[in-house]
Amino acid sequence: MASELSSDVTRAKRIVFQLLKFRARSHKEIVDRLRQKKLSKEAIDKTIDYFDKLNLICDKEFASSWLNSRLKKPLGLRMITFELKQKGISQDIIEETKESIKDNYNEYAVVSELAKEKFKKFKGIDSNKTKNRIYSYLMRRGFSPDVVNEVMEEL
């Protein structure tokens, strides 16, 4: 029984190292993936403890890097918040992470720039149809409806 647990933990560690090789992961993502591989709860717990001690799984660092990478895409804070919740990040960490970028992130400027770029691509199409397409595009990307409406009024 002990050797079976030991081999499961070794297998789990290998899986987690493989996952972390590509990108940082949240605790929930790691646990979900290990459950998917049908590993025992005990093996999963030991593996998570091992990686916690190595500081290789940290939800705060994950949230921060995820937020920064998704802002470059660019996506809106509403979409990024939704993604972080899906990845098991607590609301406190999400709010703390969003607060840390408030001074360096101007959603209005990002939305305005995207809208202007899209508007140029839709030359020759009816103005109302173009605005509807741009509005839908910006909303799908998770930008604040207030900011999107403000930018759309200026187009």
C-alpha cells in the first residue's frame, strides 16, 4: 500500500512538473488535472504540499502573471476576472491583483484604440452596422459596458 502511494506521488510529481514546464498553474488547475489522471486524494495532497514547499504553485503569482498576459492580448478586466474565477483563484486575490495594476492600466485608452483600429477595417460598410460590430467585439472581449458605450459615442 505504501509503495503504491509512493509510486502515485512520483507519477503526480512528474505530471505537475510537466504542466509547470509550459506555464504557471493555479492550485485548482493542478488538483483538477491530477484528479483527471485518477490519482488518489492522498497522493494529490502530498504532491500539492511538495510543490507548495518549493513555492512553485502560488495563486497570487499566477493571478498576477495571468492578468498581465491577458491585458496584452488585450482583454477587459471583466473577462480576465471571469477566467481567474474559473481557474479557482479567490475573489480576494483577484481584487488585490486588479488593484495592483489600476495605476498603470487605462481601460478607456485600450478600448478607444481597439475601436479606432476596427473602425478603419470596416471602411465602406454602413456606419451603424460598423458600430454594432465594434460594440459586440469589445463586449465579447470583456471590457466594461460603460467604457465601451462612452467610446462608441465618440466614434
